[in-house]
Amino acid sequence: MTSDSFGAADTIVLGGRVISMHPGIGDHYQGVALKDGRIIRLIRRDDVAEMSGPQTALHDLGDRPILPGFVDVHAHSEVLFRTSFATIDCRAPECSAVADVCDALATGAQGTDRGDWVVGQGNLFFDRKLKEGRLPTRAELDAVSTDHPIAVRAGGHITVLNSKALEVSGIDRDYVPPDYSVTGPPQVERDGNGDPTGIVKEMDALLPLPGVEKSRLKEAFKDGLERYFTRYGVTTIGEISETIDGIQTFDEMAQASELPLAYRVYLWAPGTMKLEDACNWQEHFSLGASAHDIRIQGLKLFADGGFSARSAAVTCPYLGTDGACGEIAFAKYFFRRAVELTQGNDMQLSVHANGNRAQEWLCARLLELGGATSGKTRMRIEHAANLLPRPETMDWWARAGIIPVPQAVFLYTFGEYFEDYLGEFGREGRFQFKTLMEQGWRLNASSDVWIGSEREATNPMFSIWCCLKRQAYSGKFIDPEEALTLDQALRMHTLDSAAALGEDDVRGSLAPGKIADIIALERDPFEVEVDDLRTLPVDFVMARGRVVRNTTAGAPA
């Protein structure tokens, strides 16, 4: 084949073998030939000369396996980047006790001006992970400082405030929280005298917590993208938006060729924008980059809260309460309007619903409107398939036609704690991925990285390890009979995650015509022990045909 022929590739990536994740493609290929950021052919090593021209760039990765880039369909990356940039890390196990948390806060407060906020990040279910089995108290945070407002954000649904933070937030014995916050009904915990204990739930968006200046967002984003996503082979993110400034910063980075992965943005309503504004977002801001790089994908709503705050809407009372089962966070008319607006504006609706009652309620309302649409706009229910105590919930999903969006990393993060809140009800149907797949459900994977996520949450290989090992934070194993095969887990994190975005025709597998999102692992995942999967390095990352990471020998510095 001559160098000026149409068949010559502009780039060739070679490895030990291609794990394409594409149905029907075997493992007898060793490379991928590309042109204009698309895959034109899978090749063997002896095809290189035929596919090459004088301008062809060759990346020979030795015997490293080549895979499609990972797709994280649900992440709060802006929140993560802001948090990492401006928050004190108090997470267990490094901070294993309340005293360690207080020491970290005191160290972080040094050198700050009097009155400045001191904000710490604790884990989801922080009370379960500290050796005392409880959260820090208001008095313990007061002992750190009464000059600084202090907040310990324990996973985004629960926050502990010291007295100064309560004061500057206007929370006293007479404070009445609003009926609704952006993540669910707000709650202020009180002692026997009616005074706030310092623990507040679903209220982070109502607190005057400090942010990161717009001028420093790009710095925070560049650092965070490499540290939390690119190094782990993530080439596409389904981003739950935080701010318009953040979206525009991603867009500016994409226009400058500084965005190492593709963003599919879900506008959070009413967190980022009001419902009507979000569905007509072009009237409020614009994007200048290619839709290949960043695109407004849809709308994100919160139908209930979190299990840690006992605000997920379930069909069983929470232990230790007077029959509380969580609440649906919005009215029927609001959801109806969201469905109408997203369908009319070609946007995908994504709804947070931790509890089975919230999921069934959403499906019933959607059925009243004719059920989910197809393709890119098919409705998603976030966290469906994490806890499935009643099989009829799954029947609701099927009748309504929704896409369940589970998080395998939560099996490790808090899968063992469901029963602490719900008793026997919380031991049924935990992350039943094998059963669901056997019944024909196409499951995807995501980090849902937010305040308080575990340090490994954004690593898809850790998530894959969770699917196979099913080991919780304490070391206990959760329903090991539901373990997946490695092939199934890889497909969850690639092709089937792309399908949740309506993009499995262009990404998620290595096949002709697909976007060149390609990674190479240090070793073949099918030839290592299960526990080695958790830390298996990604040595090469190509996103949309552009190399964004290469740590192989001989790679350019």
C-alpha cells in the first residue's frame, strides 16, 4: 500500500493484544490503526507496514494489552477538584479517630485569618469509619477553634458544624429550615433543650461555605483531571454540573486543547440552574468547543436524599426512628415538567433516587407520561441496582423503560451499612449485578465521586475489583455469589457505560468507525490475581485520537 493511499493510517497503536470489548471481535489483534481520530482497522503486528505511510506515528507499547478508554457515567468532578483544592482531608483510615480529625483541622487552620472558614472532608458514613463509631461533636470542634467557623462534611449529605459555623449560618434554636434543599429535605439535629447539636443534613447548599475563585478554577481542574481521571484511563465523564463557571472553564480548556477527556454534562436543577433555565441553557451561556469534547447531555434532579442522612425514600422505616421512611423531594408537577422539557429539548433526564420507594414513584409518574423515550434521551435513575430489597422495584424499571445507573464502588464504601439503617430489609438485594445481568439488564458503572468519596473511587480498576471481590470497607464480603466475571465487569465500565450516554455506537469498544479512546494497562488483567486488579496501572491513554498520557519506556517527557 503506498504512502499516499487512503488506507494509510496517521497513527498506529500496538500492544500485546487488543481487548476490544466489541461483540464478535476476537483477541487475535495486536494493534489499532487510526485516521483523523477514528479507528479504521484492528491490525496484527505484521499489518503495520501495509497500514503505514511516511507520516504515520507509531506507538509501540510492547506486550501491554490495549483496551477502550473507561467511561464514568456519573461523576461530580468539579466538586472533587474544588474540594481537593480547598478542603482539609480528614478521611479515614488516615484519620481513624475523632482526635485525628481535630488535629487535622487544627493544622489546617494555622496561618489562616480569624473568621476564615475551616472545612474538612470526611468519608461517606464517617461515623461508621471512625473508631468511636460516631461523628465529631460540636464541642469537640469548638475545642479546635471558636474563632473560625468549622465544618466537617461527612459525604455531602451530613455536615457537622462548630458553634461559630452555626452562628454565621444563622442556625440557632429558633431557626426553621426550608422545606427543600437541592439534595432533599433539610434537617437540623437538636438536643433535649432544642439547641442545635451541630449536625445538619441535606443542608450543604444552604451554608455559606467558601468556594474556589473563578481565576483559580483552571489550575484546580488541570491538577484534578490528571490526578483523579486521566491516570486511571477515564476518557469520558458524565458530569453532574456544579456551577456555570465550572462548565465554562471546561469549555475554555477544550478550546485550548487542554481537556484530556470528553465531558457529557448534566445540568443540576435547581442546584446549578433553575429547571426552566437549565432546559433552555443556550439562553444563559454558550459553549465554543466541539461537541466531541464537551456537550450538554441532560438534566439532573434529586428525588430523595442519602441513606447516611436517613433521607433516602424507602418502603421500610429506618431503625431508631418513629416510622420515618424518607421523603420524595419534589412534587408530581415538577417531575412532569422536567420530563416534558427534557424530551422537548433533546436532553436526557437523570434522577437521583437512592431508595426503592423513590425509584418506584418515579417509574409510576413516568408511566403516566408514556414511559421513557429511546436513545440519548432515555431516562436514567441514578443508584438503581445498589439496593434492591424488593424484586417488584425492578419490574417498575422495566415497565417504565429506565436505565439503572448503579455504583459498584459503593459496595466497598457503604454496602455493609444498609442493615444498620434498615435491618433485614437492608440485607436484601445488595448490588445484585450477576442476577440482574442474567435477567438481561445492561448495567453500567460510575464513581459518583463527590464530597467524602473514598480515595480510589475514580479508579475504574478499583470499581472492577469491587465487582469481582465484593469486599466492603471493614473487610467483610457482601453476597459473594453475586460476583461478576472480569469480562462482564470490563464491559460495565466501557461499552455498557457508553450505552447509558447513548454513545455505544461511537465509544466504549475498539472497532472500525469508533472514536479513538484507547488505553493500555501495565499487564493483562486476565492474567493477574483479583487483588492486583485494584492497583493495576494504566500506562497509556489516548482520548479522541490524542495521546494525553504515556508513561511507557521511551515515551516523550
